[in-house]
Amino acid sequence: MPLAFESKSHGTVAFGFFNIHVDMLLLDDLFFFAEPFCKAVIDVSRMNPEGKASASFDGWRIPDRRGIGNLHGAIAGTDLSGFIGETYRRFPFPERREDFKQRPHAEANRGFAEKAIGRFGKPEQVLIARNPASGEVSIAEFVFDLPGFEALIDYVDRGGYPRWKDDARPGYVSEMVSAVKRKPWAVGQRRETGNR
């Protein structure tokens, strides 16, 4: 489930997985698959840590809130409108609470997700950019300070809420966490040096 995160540009924003069978993240009205997001973070982490760096990946924007749908209504099965509702129509919330775990191989359902979001959203290139001078990372127009960005990375690493099934994260998530920990601007390094 998406959680609330603090941004510098938009105040509190929702970010996260919204269905355990789909490997897609939402950031407010922006949607993108977890794998290209992680690969873009890896690309940025490998660029010169002293200067600005950026990478882009495919996403979709759903500007009309009705097109996004109602997450709580979709989970309950009472409101299956919009893209989120369409997703829950195909992949309902599990009957047993213990089955509520993010699936590490949900990329198998990308074909469905791409087709469904195509009916509600518009394709958009999403830019992730790092600015060491200001200590900021932006994802599209959403700007985060380093602790805020770290919180997003930690969320993906955990598999959000409810966490990865059997604690088995996809390889691209482990690779992203490994890559960002090797750079001074990134997750882990600031914690290890005590510069938080």
C-alpha cells in the first residue's frame, strides 16, 4: 500500500505499491514500474557523485483523480472505478490477511497493467535527477531532500507495506540498494558516516 512521504516541493505525497500482483509504483498521479525506476536510480548512482546526474524512464500520468480510482474502495471491493479499480477487479485483495504480501515476480502481470493504464493515463518520460549542491533528488516535479529520498528507497527495499513475500526482493531492488550505498550522496553512506 502507498504510504505518506514528505517532499520539499509538494508537502506530503503518496508513494508506493498499490496492488501485490502488480510491480507498479505510484507517486501522487504518476505511475511507473518498479524495475525501470530502480534501474534509473542505479544509473544515477553510478554517475559522478560530485556533480548533477539524471536518468529517465517510462511512466504514465493520470491527471483526473476519477481515472486513478479509489484504493480503499478497490481493496474492499466496493469501488472498482479507475485504473486502481480495474487492477483490483483482475487481482482482488486476498481473502487471508497472511497472503497480503508484495509478489517479487509481479512483472509477469505487466502486460495487463500496461494495457489497463493505457485506458486511463498518458505516457510520460519520468526524469530522476540528483543535485549534490542542494542535497536534493527529484522524481519528475517532486523534489525530496536526501532523507526523504532515502525513505522512498527504503520503502521499495522492504516491499512497502506489507513487505515482500517470503522477504524475497527482486534482483533489481537488491542491485539498486547495493549501488546507492556505494556513493557518498546515497542511502547508507550518510547513515554510516553519521552525517544525518
